[in-house]
Amino acid sequence: MMKALKLALLGAVGALALAGTAQAQEDAGPISLSFNVGAASDYVFRGISQTDEDPQIFGGVDATIGSIGYAGVWASNVEFNNGTDLEFDIYGGIKPTVGAVTFDIGLIYYGYVDSPPGPDQDYWEGKLAASTAAGPATIGAALYYSPEFFGETGDATYVEVNGALPLGESKFTVSGALGYQSVDVGVDYTTWNLGLGLGLTDNISLDLRYWDTDEHDALGKLGDSRVVIGVKAAF
């Protein structure tokens, strides 16, 4: 019963995202594009290194569609020691605002290039998130659900609370998140991160971030604590 409810929720998220994006495009006219490129000392996703602790290079294109719609594609090198060398994400959704709360309802497809034979590494997730201002800070929460997670490991859910706080009139921002990943086949774990961002210019930013999980033994070195530094240019 629970899985059926989650599947129904995922279907509803997809329908809302696609319908809302189309409506936003119709209402507000043209699409505006932005681009990003960057590098980091490691690619960490939900507390786990995706590059076998090696550096990351990434880039993406985002489209703002109408007043609330969005879509985009993003790619990064990965290293799973099985021949896979590239991840690409395709996503879309809507960001409606109700009162002081901004929602994010969308779908994300994670694809992998040169995947080995065997269980399929590609998968979909539905996303339902919300954020609001709390004084100078922003706080939020998010839920991600996949009916068939990476490597065909079954039903998976990731929940997260997060926040960000600009430091006075400076160009520094402190941000962090606490999340929990559960999956039918595999390791359930808690992950957290805390970092300091610096806006060097209107287009270039730095991020220094500490990542950790509570399952160092089960996840191995890829889930160990680590500090990652990255730079990103957006234009």
C-alpha cells in the first residue's frame, strides 16, 4: 500500500511539473537561459563521493520558463571503477509561491555514460521541496522519491532539512543540510554538510564544505568525512 501511494505521488508530481511548466511558458512568454561551469576537489552527492575522491568538473544549462517553470541539463565526470565516466541530469518542474513559502515540484532523470552490463544505473526521482525566509536566513525541507533507484536497488526515499544565512553585509554565506537516505536494497544512512560560500563577483563563487555520514563502515571510504572546495561560474 505504501509503495502504491508513493507511485501515485510520483505520478502526480510529474503531471504537475509538466503541466505547470507548459502553463508558465504560455502565460509569461519567452524562455531565459543561464549557464554554469565549475570544478571541485571531489563530487559528493548525499554524503558519498561520486568520483572515488578525485576532482570534479561540471557544467549545465538552465531555462526559466514563464513565471514559475524551469528545466535544465547538467553533467559531471564520475568514477565508479566500473567504466562509467559521465553523469548527466535532466530535470524540470515548477516553483509556485504560496504566501511566504516557495515550493519546488519537479522530476529529475539521472543518466550515466558507459555503464557496464547488469543492473541499470539510470533512474528517475520526483522532488517536492519548500523554502521560506526566517529573518535574514532561508530554511527549507525536501523529499525525493524513486520507484527504482540507482543499480535497480528498488524503492528509495531521501528527506532533507536545510538552511542558509548571509553573514551581515559581507559576501559570505553559511549553509548546511541534514538528510536521510533509505533504499530497499542497500545501506540506509544519515548525511550532513556545513559550508561557507563566498561570492567573488556577481558571476563567480567559491564554496568550502564539510561532508559526513553515519555509516563509515558500511559505505567504506566513499562515505567518510571530507572537506571539499569548489568554484563555480554562472552567467
